[in-house]
Amino acid sequence: MIELVEQGAVLQGFIDKWLAVQPQQRVALAFVDGRRYPGHVALAALEQELLGAAYGIREPQVAVAKLNWWAEELAGAAASGGRHPLTQVLFDDERAHAIASDLWLAPVLAAMAQLEQGSAADFAVQFDAAMPLHGALAALETAWWYGSAASPARAARVATLNHLLYALLRLEQDAERDRLPLPMARLARHGLSRTQLRAPSEARQQAVKAQLDDLLASWRGSATLAGPLSVFRALESRHGSKLAQRAARTDDALATLQAGQPHAGLATALQAWHAARAWQRQLS
């Protein structure tokens, strides 16, 4: 009994890490009960673990080591049941065994491939560079929620857009990293250096707003793509696009992004409810 309690606490710790990044998902959990759908929640927490390794570790060799561990873990989990608490929950579900092994490995391989990427030349290149990792995560998630026949096209687009938006709000902190949240052409057009990204200015405001305009145009285009969204992905996308719209209308777009928006109000609950209804309709 003590061991089960300890395992549950460890598992909850990984879920809490995911919720710390996406606090609006606490509302979604009212419609995706973790006791009935533990794998759905575990998969979201696994995605956050992989993204943390891909983007949150500044030493490339440390990131490679962690991602290599995940590659070994996911490659052997179907046979062993897994060693990590999240993997154990996932591979205790028949869904995990119905998903092709290359879908499990694809996000890890894509994460390793993008570790050495520098700043993109323009928005299109930036989007294409981020797509392999976030598209692979979206493909795995779509197969888990809806089966292998469901298209991940829309989920891949909005997952990539949410990543680029999150990267943008960290502009000041990441101004010295090799991979900047703003493309090089955008910096050149507005005459911005890395140092100038740390302080508010009219040039920075215009560059951030131009980035938001590109993100929002791509978000609007996502509605025409095929494929369903998980409840978590739908809420994440709605939350991100609304935040981008609000920031684009303000005099300090970056400050608005960093402040975020309420995630526990009636609007969020309604969005989660609509996403959950769409999920259940897709399965019926």
C-alpha cells in the first residue's frame, strides 16, 4: 500500500509539471477524468517531459543524454511495460500497443535532431523547423485519442503554433540563446540586435506584433485542415490564439503575452466543455 501511494505521488509530480506550464488544463481535467482516462493525462505529461528536455536544458550533451534515455525507454516499453511512471501508465493501456513503435520514437528523434538548430531566417523556415518535433507529438496524441486512421494535420499545425507563441513570450530570457524566438529577417527589418531584445522599444513592439500577425494568420488557416484535436490540444490552441489576438492589439504586446490571461473563468470552462463534446462525438 505504501509503495502504491509513493508511486501515485511520483506520477502526480509529473502531472503537476505539465499543469504548471498549462494551468488552463486543470479545467479540462473536469471533462477528461484522470481516473477513467489515466493514459490521456499521462501522455500530456510525457509530452511536457520531452519538451522540457528539448528546450529547457541549456547544455546540449545533457539534453542528448536525457533524450537517449527516453528513446531506450519508449523503444522497450511495449515488451517491458516501462520503467518510468508515465510509461508504465501508458503501456498498461491497450492503446499504447496498438500504436506503431515509430510513432512513439518519432518525437524523441525529432527532439534530438533539432538541438543544434540556430535562429531561423524567416517565419516560414522557423515554422518548418519546429514542425517535426511538434508534429510528431501531435501524431502520437491523435493516434492515442482517435486511432491511427485519424489525420494529425490540424493538431500538428496548432501544436507548432503554440510552441512558437510560448517561445515568443520568453524573448527577453532567451535573447542570448542560439535559437532566437524571432527570425533573423524580422530582426534585420526592425534594426534589432540581441541586446535590444531585452528592453521595450518601438522597434521591438513592431517586431513582436509582426510575429503575432504571422502566427494568427497561420492559426486561422488551421481551421481548414483535416483531423480532430484532443481536448487538451483544443483548449491549448484556443487559449494561445486568444492570447495572441489580445497581445496584438496592445501597445506592449510582449508584456501582454507574459502576463497571460485568466485560465479558470467561465469562458475556459465552456471551451473545455465544447472540446470534450467534440471528442465524444468523434468517438461515437
